[in-house]
Amino acid sequence: MLAEQRHQLILQTLRSGGTATVTDLSARLGASAATVRRDLLKLEEDGLLTRVHGGAVIEEDPAPFAEAAEAQVPQKDAIAAEAAMMIEEGQSVILDSGTTVHRLARRLHGRRITVITNNLGVYDELVQDENVELMLLGGMVIRESRMLDGFLAEDNLRQVHADWLFMGACGVRAGGQVMDTTVAEVPARRVMIAAADKVALLADSAKFPGTGMVKICDPEDLDLVVTDAASHAATCAALEEAGVRVVRVDAVPAGSP
């Protein structure tokens, strides 16, 4: 069995039970205990599980939109402010379902731009602003993450072109790969990347390595990463080696003048 197949089976086992021992995994995979331990080490390095004595446990499910929106707020606001300055009047931008992207939308009021989005939070934020041309993508409503997704969203995206995509992620791996926790959300994000001239990832330091078992894209698919100064230096260096411009911002603590 290939390593990638073993990794997927290990993650499936942990997702169904929350925890598993090396002995159990060895029997399930038909692999030696030493091989399983190496697999667990690799998966832990990728941020997909946590090793414990004799086995491993899986990471928790991602927080719903409302809960995630309240995390790392100063960092997200600083990242959003930097991203907003990159958008020029008359440009078209795709805003995906991330909570940092939602905070970017708050800084776009009064701008004569076109916003294309599957993010219901972005829609609520900008729908009353007559200066912003707003396109809401079709699709199934995913209530937990306040987004529209599925083949309708993907088909809509194939009909448009944008100057910018501003996207979020659940995790950024050591090599710069951008990850998501939900398989169903990845296809639309990949179509967004194809529809934009420039792709910017907005990711606070908690996303390094963050979570996620599904790759959205490689670092070569990005033009820009905007993050806070506490982000993992080695990962940022790997992004820069791949030709990505990394912009680090300083967050202002909540309540500061």
C-alpha cells in the first residue's frame, strides 16, 4: 500500500473514532508498527493529527463561521486593511468564504468596484452599497460556514473573470501548500483561482500550519500572501522561494486607540 493511501486510511479511522492506537492501525493497514509511527509523524508534521502515547488523536472539526469570525480579530483586521489598499477603483474582485475575507469586505464600502462572492457575510455587508457592483454566486447554502457551494457556484465562476481573488484557508503547510478541512469546498476555490489574474491568500498566524486534510493549491498558484508578523518564518520563506510575495502586517490589539 502506498504511503498516501495509508495516510488517508489513518485519517478516516481517526475521524470515525477520534483516536486510535498504533497496534490497531498496524492491523487495519497491514503495515508494521514502525511504518505506522512514521506515518503518524508525517501527518502530525502536516498538522492533521496529534500523536499521543501509543497512538494518535484527530484534530477537532472546524469552528462554524460565527465562532471563527471572533478569533484572531486584530490580526484579521490588519490583514484586511492591507489587502483593501491593493484594490484599485474599477477592478473586479472575487471574495471567497473566509472570515478574514469577510473583514476585507467591511473596508470596501463606497468603492466603485465589482465584487463576486459566495460568502453570505460579504453579501450582507455590501448589498446596500450602491457603489459596489455585487454578484452573488449560486449554489447550495452551507449554513455553518455561511456560503454558497456546489456545481452551480462552480459553473457561475467559469463564466466570470476577475482582477483579484482574495481567499482564506484552514491551513498553510510547511511547504506552502494551502489546505482546507472540507472536501466539498475545494473545487469552487480551485475554479476561483483559475478565474482571477492575481490570487491573494489572507491568512493569520493561526493558519500556520492550521488545519486541513485537502489541498486547495500549491504555493505556485499564489501571487501574494498577507499575514501577520507572528506567522511561521520557515513557511513564509518557502512561499517566497516559490515566487510568492509575502506581506507581513502588525496587528493592533483590540481596544487600542
